[in-house]
Amino acid sequence: MSDKRFVGTWKLKSVMKKSSAGTVSKPFADYPLGYISYMPDGFMHAILMKSERNPIGVPPEELIDAASTKKLFISWRYIKAGIRYLKAMTSFVSYCGTYEIREDTVVHRAKAATIPDWIGTDLSRKFVFGENTLTLTAHDNAGNVMDLIWERVL
């Protein structure tokens, strides 16, 4: 089933997580940065991150080289950059794949992702459209619920 209301690009406005214990948090802080796009051909991509992330301070190619040549752990410069890189990556999620609409659920079939466990899996999201918004709700196996509110840009 297809739903033309999805097609386009949406900007992330809010992410709220409610744990199974009832605790509410904002995993991407007060002002998350992100976009999700749905293409007419059934492909999608999503990028989510905290908007205020610190620079790593070392070009990615240099950091990768330092890791592969074992320099990462003998230079304080690379150790600090590695820690900053780890912090940056834990505040960033990206994936892409195909999507399918099933009644009130959109299923994202991840083809590539920053979280390797997602690749080849179905990520189901309940959805609700507002006037110019799309709310996606994700549930995990631990009973946590995450509401993501997107605003149409294109």
C-alpha cells in the first residue's frame, strides 16, 4: 500500500523517549537536527543527531589511519580525538532503505545504517499526520517508546 503524504523531505522537530519505567527524556537534546526523506520509488533515508556536537579536531582520514597503524593509543592527540569521535557517533543515527505502508505503520527496511544490527531488519513506526507534521512512534523490545515529530520541508 502506498501513501503519497509521505513523499518528500521532513525536518526533525522533536524526539521524546518514554522508558518502560515511565521516565521521559530527550535523547537528542532540546534541539535535535535531522531529516527524513521518502521517495516516490519506495526508498527512504533518515539522519538524526544532537545539534550541538563538539568538533573531533582531527580529519577522519587521519583518525582512521591512526587506528589502523596502532598510533591511536600512543598519541594523546589521537586518544582525545577518538573519545570525541565516540561521543559524536553516540549522538548520531543514520539509515536508509526501502519503506512500505501497512495501515497505520510505516516499515523501514534498513539497507545501510550506522547501527550494524539494523541492517537487513524491519524498523516499524506507527505514524500520524498533522497539518504539516508527521509523528513517527517507535517501540523497542524493552518497552521503551520514542516519538519523533517531523515537519515537512519539501
